[in-house]
Amino acid sequence: MIRYHARWVLPISRPAISGGTVAEHDGRIAFVGERSGAPDGADVDLGDVALLPGLVNAHTHLELTVMRGFLEDLDFRSWIFRLTRARREALAPAALLDSARFGIAEGLLAGITTYADTNDSGAPFRAMLEMGVRGISYQEVFGPDPAQCADSLAGLRAKVDALRGQATALVRAGVSPHAPYSVCDALFEGTAAFAIQEGLPVAVHIAESAEESSLVQHALGGWADSHRSRGIEVVPRADSPIRLLERVGVLDARPLLIHCVRVDSGDVAAIARHDCAIAHCPASNAKLGHGIAPLTEFLRAGIRVGIGSDSVASNNRMDLLDEARLGVLMQRARTAQFNAISAGEALELATLGGARALGLESEIGSLDVGKSADLAAFPLDVPRSVPVYDPASALVFAASGRMATFVAVAGRPLVRDSRFVGPAANVPSLESAAQALAEWSANARRR
């Protein structure tokens, strides 16, 4: 039994505890409460910190960590095309793996213990296994041309089978039909049927941009023109991207819906009716100029919502406390209501909300006896003292940007004193991968 003592303990599922203790035994939480009531055990005093459940990042692209700052000030289609070409032409599998490892390391220092990652390479799955974190690796599948559908599904099945053979109690595989501009209706249908048959979690980028909506609703815009230039028939597919997913059966798989910026009341009702979850990514939605998702409406409808950082290629950082802060501020600005979202609600979205969105709430997301001991502690005394009248407000509004001082997954410490320990200790350099991207970019400009 190990007893972790902290200035504040935030169980999330109940009020914060001043001078609290969390006891861990065999990777599970054995006690949460005041220090005086803790069972006997070895003492670890974490000091002037807030101790809370490990943060749950509901949407990442870990293999793109090396692209931080590489795709600035581009319209979304240009951003996608440049990203795709550079990843394919400049980054070898080893570089993608190092990039994913580096992304996890960055996340650990931000208190993130669980990652919901969409990717094509499988590198994040391997990196999560190696570094001892928890996560779901959603294998992406692409194919806007119906003629590609059979081959795309066969390739997806083969990749998923390989990943599932390596899955553990911490890391599992899912599927991700990428987005309406990169996946045809038949491939959406086939992927959803495969996922339901095999019991696989599903994630899909949806209702993110104006161009996506124009393609789906009116068969117009840049994506439509691009598809037609490739000989792909383009016709209106549904009244909205969400209704498209409902029509082709994807919502029946209860997917994690990533972004959901451009939705109306009917879309929100459909998401709630099918008990789908949403990954809310306020920073990347804003940085790419997509807008502000109606988070308050999602919560009012009873939809499961987690917070995601998206890739650092679109966000430039992985700081879920800051993401929670932005979530609060943007909703208050959007609704002109001072109490639209509270700091406590935002912190719940970054922990238990994310766990619910991923279907992991019985295992993680709150400090409750019997759950996995996924823990994160944030300092309240450096670089400046934080007066703590309300610990949730202190974390969300004042502690973003601070490195976690202690992080554990299933009771296994991965960060102590803001330094990596155990499997996370050997963080790779991204210098060679970044150089490869720089050379690719220089050559692309000359072409």
C-alpha cells in the first residue's frame, strides 16, 4: 500500500479534499479521503500540489508531433494536402514512431495518462505500449472513391487484426473512417458494420469545416472539385455531415465524433439519440478558423463529451488544462453568459468526461476506490504561488502550462518531480525527423 498525500485531492466524482490522501495497492485505488483516515502504508508526500485523476485526451494525432509549426496559416484543404504529402514523402516509419513517443512524453508532463489517437501508421499504438500509458489507437481508413471500397476494407481488417494481436489491458485498437471528404458512403457503411460485428470502438472527424458541409450538403466547394478532377462522382449526400453518418449507419456504432463545430439542433438530437460521444477540441477548432462548437448544447442534451488537444500540427501544444480553460472562455464568449461552463465542469470534461466518451468510466476518470490508479499531480506553488479558494478554478485558470510533478498509470509512476521515470525515461530526439521535413519543404518550394 502506498499513500500519496497532497495539499488538495480532487476526486472529480465528489468535492475536493483539503489535506487529502489517495492510497494505491496493486495498481488500484484503495482509499480516497482525509489523511487522518488513510489505512497503513508507505508514505509519499507530494507536497503543495493538487492530486487528481490522470487527464484523458479525447483526440490526438501523436505521430504528427514533429510537425509542430510546420503547417502555419494555411486554409484547411491546403493544410490537409501539405500534411499528407509531407508525412508520406518525408517521414519514415521510424520517424513517425519517435514522433509518437515524443508526443506521449509531452502529454505525460501535462498530466495526460490516456490518449485517444487516430492514425494510419500504427506508430502511436506501439508507442503507447512501450511507454506504459493507456489509450485507444483508432486505425484510420481512407477511400473517397467507391471503387476503392473493397480494397480499403480489406486493408483495414488486416491492420486491425495485427493491432488486436498486441493489445493489452491498457492499449486497445479501434477504427476511424477518416472524414466525409476522404471516405465514400460505401466505406462508411462497411467500416461501421465491421466495427459493430467485432465490437471495436469508432472515431470519425465530422462537422469540422465549412468546406466539408458544402461537399456533403451541396456537392460544391474545393473537396467536390478535387474529387471530380479524379473522376469521382459527387452528389449531395445528406442535409448535414451528422445526418450523413446517421444515414450510412455510423451513428449506430456509437462513435466518438471529433470536432462537431458545424451542427444544428437536429444534429445534436441525433447525436444524443444514438448515444454517441464528442471530442471537443477548442484550440484547434479556433486555430484553423473553423469556429466554436456548441459545447453547452451538447451538455444540455446529455451527450458524453471529452476534451481533445488534436495534433500539435494544428494546436502547437498538448496542454489539456489549457484546453479546458479555452473551453470555458470560448463558451462564455459565445453565449455571453458568465456561468455558461464552470471550471469544475471543464475539469470534469478533461477527466471523467473523457473517460465516459471513450467508454472507460468504470476504470478511470475519477478517484474512486476500485478504479485504476491513474494519477496526476500539479504544483500550486511554482513559478508563482496560487491562492486556492477553489482548487478546480486554480487548476483551470491559473495552472495551465505547468508541468505535472507526479504521474502514474495503473499505479506505475511515469513522472516524478517533473522528470520521466520507468519506460518514459528515454525520450527520443526529433532532430533528424524535423530536418527531413525541412529538406522536403525546401525541395517542394523549388518544384
